Amino acid sequence: MKNKLLKKPEYTAGLVSQSFWFVEFKKYLQLQQEIKSQDELKDFIVHTNLFGVTNEYRAKRIYGYIARMLFKPGVEIFFEADLRTQKLLNLICILRQDKLFFDFINEVYRENHILGLEYLQPASGDIFFRNKAMQSDLVASWQEVTKKRLYSCYLNFLTDAGLLESVGKQKKITPPFLEKFLEHYLYANNEELLCNALTGVY
């Protein structure tokens, strides 16, 4: 069976309007164990303002984003994992639905780690989006400000997930150690490419 991430969905810049949402993701999973109906779950989250946002529209947007992130097998292992692994699972959910972000980790983060570089190179974002613009008319049509915002978003997400560490103005590469159960889980779901991208394996 082919890796899910080998499919070719449209690239998107949608992450510029999102955050890592780890706390919200965890609350969602906790509540989902009690409320099985998605409609009831959404109503409860919105009406109780579970995510602590300023208005109902924002609550619905965050709910919709997190609901699309969810993968059911991950729920079974999420609450048995430590905080570091839970954040990795959060990141994995995001990567599963965002091909461009996965490509960044696979082609930039992973390659920098394989080359033995301690820090992510400052020009990495420019080079990545220049290459993608040659492969995708959609990316080529984006304004430079969109690409810069998206690159900043990628760095923030990787920092939140523990794959990068801020050292002054630089981003230090801190590749994760995958617990055996998580590694086995990814391989069992035909996602060895994702496993390799995160850990910097050939």
C-alpha cells in the first residue's frame, strides 16, 4: 500500500490562519471520549467556549480545523504518551492534511539534519518556495508576503512540536526521538516517509 503522503493534493497556504492548537487539540480529544456525536461535540465546544476565544465564529473555525486533523487510531495512544510525544502526534495530524508543510519537513528539515547542520539555514525558506514555485503554478502565484508568513508559520509549528529550538535569532535543529510504539504505529499505517522525515533518516 502506498504512503498516504505520496498522494498529490493541492498545495495550500491555509496554515497562515492557524496555530499549533495543541491545548485545544487535547481538549477536543478528551471531550470526544465522552461525546461521540460530532454535532453534539461541536455544539458543546462552541456554546461553552471550551477554547476560550473571543467569538462564536472563531470557535467554529478552530473546531473545524481540529476536527479535520483527527485520526482515530491516534486517540488510542495519545493519552498513554508523554507530553513530548503528544505534541508529535499533534504535528503528525497537521502534516497528514498539509502536503506543502510535509514537503518542507521532508526536503528542508530532514536534509539539513542529514547534512549534520546544527541550525536551520536562514535561506532555507526562500530556496524551498523558489523550488516549489517551479513545480506548482499555485505556489508561483503567491505573493512574497504569503510565502514569508507561511515559512514563519512552519518554524513556529516545528518549535511548538519540539523539532526546533530558538537560540537567539537562529533555529536549532532538535530532531525528535520517536518512542517505539509511535514508530511502529506509523509503519503499520504505511507512513514510513513521515517517520523518516521527522527523524532525518535516509
